[in-house]
Amino acid sequence: MCQHEFMEREEKIQLTKRLIAHVDNDSTDYAEDMLVVPFSAFNDPELAKKEVEVVRRFPHIVAHVDEIGEKTGSFITTELLGTGLLLVKQSDGSVKAFSNTCRHRGSKVEFSESGCKRVFACPYHNWAYGKDGDLRTMPHADGFEGLDRSQYSLVEFPCEIRHGLVWVIPTAGADLSIAEILGAKHDAEVADTGMADSYQVRKETWKLDMNWKITVDGVQDTYHLCQLHTKTVCNYLEGNIVAYDHQQERSWRVVVARKSITEVRDADPDSYDVRDYSLANYTVYPGTMLVTEPGHFEIWTIVPDVDDPNVSYCTIRLLSPKKPETPREERILEKNWELLMETLHAEDWFVTKTITDNAAFGQVNELIYGRNELPGQVFHKTVMADVEALDAARAADAVTAQ
Ligand code: FES
Ligand SMILES: [Fe+2]
């Protein structure tokens, strides 16, 4: 099948119908019940530690392909959940992700933010690693006679390029397949948007004074679109109107109707594309959201701070399906970014950062996620289940150790 037919005709028709029915009935896709979450879920240090362990087992975006050079040996350094990463382009075009930690006595190996090298030499005693991570040479090797060098390569993490993005799980030996996580249907839909060949317009990272789940909640939440964002986002998106599809255990798609959707109520289904009348958010648990709109993509990566439950990091990448060719195209993308910044800083984060203080001092014990807050409910339930599984595995380990 031709790739560009991938959102199936029938799927497009059904999605349009679902969204228009929600607009007509002022409804949305609902959860079975409300969900009550203890407020302590946002600032309990013990829970936060466990969540960092959970988050470490899943993939995160560490770069757009444009950020790493074309040539073999091109590299960037970055950090994910406290782990220093060295990402190096290999001769076959793939990228390997290493822990930026020397196998001798643990110094950081590569200090530059980016560059191109054949050999990565640790500055402390000059142990030198190849671009494949193998330990090549060390000064005064007679001091290490008998050491099997093949066992002292840089520690490698699962790393995959998918949809033009570099994904890493910062846990050695974990399995990684973004296509599998998204599920065949949603993976094909994302592929169909042309994200793999996209151009990175902007990228910025913020350190936020709020728990990582509050930050994720903000991107899952469509209930607030026409409540908080009355003068901005609500001009073109419907609030509280969502088509929700859970494809895989840890990935789901949230489609939000644009105000314009009712224009195609009676139109010939082959005369328009539902994606021009909606916005889709493909969430890859725990903290990645691929938000696709007709002219651009917003890629969100949210992770907790490893020490402070009240701090998280949010990276947003604005991508364009192609490099802008005219000043007008550039201006439109720039406008998208400005609108996003305005709503985020003056509206979303301005409000949600107050949750942090209220968790500590507000003397409110429980929070409620309504039936209309289905994506947020799924997110919180999944985190809770993963923490429970972690607890159970630890308890089982403790029994075996006795
Ligand atoms: S710590 Fe890297 S060479 Fe000694
Ligand atoms: Fe918002």
C-alpha cells in the first residue's frame, strides 16, 4: 500500500464522525469512573525515587537527527535522568548511545557538547575509546597487564532512530522498538506525517518547579483548553472534545477537534483530510508526546529530576515537515512557536506551578480526575501500576535473599 494512504479512508471517516458527534453533543470519550489521586503523589520523595526507576526503563527522545552531524564520528553529549550520554554517529548511519563514563576510574570522557572524532580520550589518564565504544589504548599499559580490554568498552544503551528522532532507554540491555511501542497503526500514521524527514525549527529545555506528572498532565489535558486558554488556543481548538485510542500498553493517541471540523459535516469524505481539522497527540509513556498538526509538529520530552520530586525538565522541539523555503513559511513557524510560548508561560505553567506549593501546604489530601479526563487517568494509572510492580519485584527479591 502507498504510504500516504496510511490513515485509512474508513478511519478518517469514523474519526470525523466521532469528533463531530462530540461537538454536537458537547461530549467527549469518557473513562468509566472518576479517579482519585492522593495529592502526595506529586511530592512524596519515596514515591518520586521509585518513579525515577520506572521512568529509566522506558524510551525518551534525546535528539532530533539534525542535531547530530552527518559524518561518521559526529557526536553530541547530553544528559538523561542524571546519566551523561555520548551519542555517536556510526559508519552505517546509525547512532550509538554510550554512558559518558570512563571505565577506568569513572571520569566523564567527552566534555564537548558536539563535534566529530575518531577517538574519544578521557582527559584524566587518557584511556581512549573508538566511536563504537571499544577501549583501544591506555598510557602505561603495563600497569593493566592481564586486563581483558574487550570487557571495558563504554557502557552502551539501547538507541534507535525512529521518525527522525533519536530515542534512548538509559538502562543497558533493555529492549527498544518504537514501532512496537506505538503499535503498527499509530506508527504508520506518524510515518505518514513525514516526521522522519522533518526539519528542526526550534528546541528548548526548561527546568520547571513542578513534579514531572504535573508537567505531563498539562499535555494530556484537553478539559482546560477552553477554560484556561480562552483567548489563545480556544480560538481554534475545541475544549473537552477528544477521540481517544489506546493502541498498546504504554502508548495512546488523543485526537482533538479543531473548531473548523463542523465545516466538513456534509462534505464528500474524499474531498478533505480529517487531519486538517484536528490535532493528534501520540503519547509514548512515560513522558513523550508527538503532537502532529498539518504544518508542524511539537515534540515533548518530560522527565523527573532524579533528586527533587518538585522539579522536572521539559524539552520541546518544533519541527516542520520540510525546511522553510520562504520568509513567509519561516514567519508562520515562528508564529507557532510564539503562540506556544505565550500559552505555556503566561497560562499553563503560570497556573500549574502553584500545584507544587499547594501539595505541601494546601491541606488538600486528594485530587480528582473526571471521567472526561481519560488520557490523564490512563497516565496516572499506568505510573501507579508500574510503581506497584516495582514494589512487588523488590519484595520478591527480599524474600529470595532471606
Ligand atoms: S578515569 Fe578515565 S582515564 Fe582514568
Ligand atoms: Fe494548556
